[in-house]
Amino acid sequence: MVLVDAGGLGRQRLPYSATGFLDRWLDGRLDLPVLSLSAVPRPRVLFPPGVDPAVSATPAEEAPRDALAQLATVIGEPRTDGHTYDWPGIERSLGLRLPSDYKRLFEVYGAIGINGIMIGHPEELQQQHAEQVEYLDWEEDEAMAVHPAPGGLLWCANNEGRETIWWHTGDPDPDRWTMVWDVQFDRHTFPGTLTELVIADLTSRLASPLTRLDPSHDGPMMWF
């Protein structure tokens, strides 16, 4: 089934029947990015005709959203056991701490590409960043600061159209970094994490999509 949110949160293909979806969602087992409600158990109550459930039911206490759990509802659970990385050493080489969502993504899934979005491997970030910076060609008055300049862009991924995706490292807290892509031309920005950006693309919520593949039709294409 394909779930479409009327509030503009996108659409998502689910490998369940309608009853299978409702059973899992009411049990609090699905943190779906296209729903504004979080994954918590909800009462199974039938209301007679003429009774407004929104008025009569006791609201469930909402839980914090988990972007990685939301991503798993789109691309599936990891196929291998967890992965370990020398994060202190990697961050020391970069001269920056990395966002926790990026570290969790690699610890759970390992090296991964999603729907034409190829995410930079932690152990190759520094080298790939230097290589991608060499390709930047912009007018001086349009140039953005690039790492290692303070608050500069740090490369993190490419897409199938050879656009580069960057962290904007202007905030001292890496978990508050925002995303930028197509920096030399239209310069699109996203006010969230890398994982949230991937989810937004997979659920058709970006005005300027990162890829032309629609997982709501055929499911996401994965590379491990």
C-alpha cells in the first residue's frame, strides 16, 4: 500500500495490507515519516456513528521521533550486524566532531547508497572532501566558506546527478548542522540532518528532489 499524508508530509510505500499497517501502527511499531504522530501504542476503540473520536478518545502521549527508525520503515532493516568505527580518530583527522545521526547510520547499516544518494564512508571523508573541493568552480562573490575554514562546508554525499551534498558546519553543535546541495548553482538548503534529508527525498517532500527515483512506486534502490 502507499500512504499519502494530507498535511503535506509526503507519501510512503509500505509492504503491508491496510489491516497489516493498522495492526503494526496501533501497536506503536511503525515510526512513519509521512505521519505527524509518533510511534506509541494507541487504543483500539470502535466509536458508534455520530461520535467524534477526536473529542471522545484520550490522546496518546506522543514520543520523540527517531529519524533512523523512520528511515528503516522506508528502506528496511539492516541486513548485517552492527559496524564499528574509530570515531575519535576520524574526527581528530577532520578537526571536527561529526553529527550523531551520521554515526548511527553507519554503525547500523555500514557503507550504503540509497536511491542514487551515495553517502561518504567515514574513513574516506577527509580524502573525498578534499577531492570534491577541487571541483568547485564559482565566482568569488558567490563562494561559500569550505572546511577547514571555520563554519565551512564539509562534503558528505553525492547523488546520481553528480550533485554534491554538504554539511554546513556553522553551528558548534554538529547535530544542528544543516544541509546544502547544488552549491554552485541553485544552492538548495535543508534545515535538518543528513538522515532527515534522505527521508525527505524518499518520501517526496523536497521541492528540488535529489534523485528522480520514486520509492513509492517500486521501493528504494539500495547499495551496500
